[in-house]
Amino acid sequence: MSSLFNFLEQIDGFLVRMEKGLIILVLFLLIVLSFGQVVARNVFKVGYMWIDELTRVIVLWMAFIGGSLCSEYARHMRIDIILHLMKGKKKRAVEIIGNVFIIVICAFLFWASINHIKYQMESSVQLMLQGVPDWIISLIIPYFFMVTMMRALLRIKKDILGEEQIKLPVMGSVDL
């Protein structure tokens, strides 16, 4: 069992590095494309529809990648006001219950997102980005729920064993 959690922690470490790099890349791409679109429209009086579509897709991916990173640092789906008033074993118990709740909710939403992707695969309509099937773009949604469940499970393990919790990164630092 310990080797399974070690394997999940290694996967999690890889995913965190990948997500940090990816969010930097897509943010840069979003800024460049948006600025280029503004310049093209205002200076050259032309615009490209595909840039508008691509920026919507990039925003979708940024939201889910950012949410996934928030789940790494336990800064998602929480109400900390109760936890600040608690200490010791009571606080750990509430955190474990909260993480179990996160796993249950994310499992339902993961299942729904898989069904949605199956529906999109059967459909030939392309609404998000012309030339790219919608189901490919939507793959970020089940990824988010799957990774969030894994990270909640790892936090439950750390709470049960009393291991030190994840420390938040220093603002402004990016460690890839």
C-alpha cells in the first residue's frame, strides 16, 4: 500500500511541474494572441475568428489547470473559517471528512464529464474550435476531477499519518 502512495506522490510531483509549465505557456499564448488580435483589428482593420475561438479554449484550459494547481495546495473547495478555530485531532478529522466529500463530489463530476465526452465523440458538431473535435478540447475537464481526487486521497493519507501538510509556494516564485 505504501508503494502505491509513493507512486501516486511521484505522479503528483510530475503533474505539478507539468501544470506549472503549461499554465505559463498558455497564459503567454493567450496574451500574445489577444494583443495581436487587438493590433490587427485596430491598426490593420482585419481580425481572425479563429483567434477568438482559440482564446476561449485557452481560457477554459487555464481555468481547469489553475483549479488543479489549487487542489495541490489545498486552496480549493474549502471553507477555512471553521478550520482556523480548530486544533489537533478535531481539525484533522474535519479535514479528512472534507477530503472524502471532495472525492465523492469529484467522482460524480468525473463520471458526468466522461459521459459528456462520449456524447461529444458521437456528435459531429464542432462548437469550440473549428477543425478540432470538441471532445479533445474537453479532455481537460475529467483530468481536473481525476487529479483533484488523487490529491485529496494523498491529503487524507497525510492527515491520517500525521505527516506535514503541503506548504504554499512563495508568491512570485516559479519552480519548474
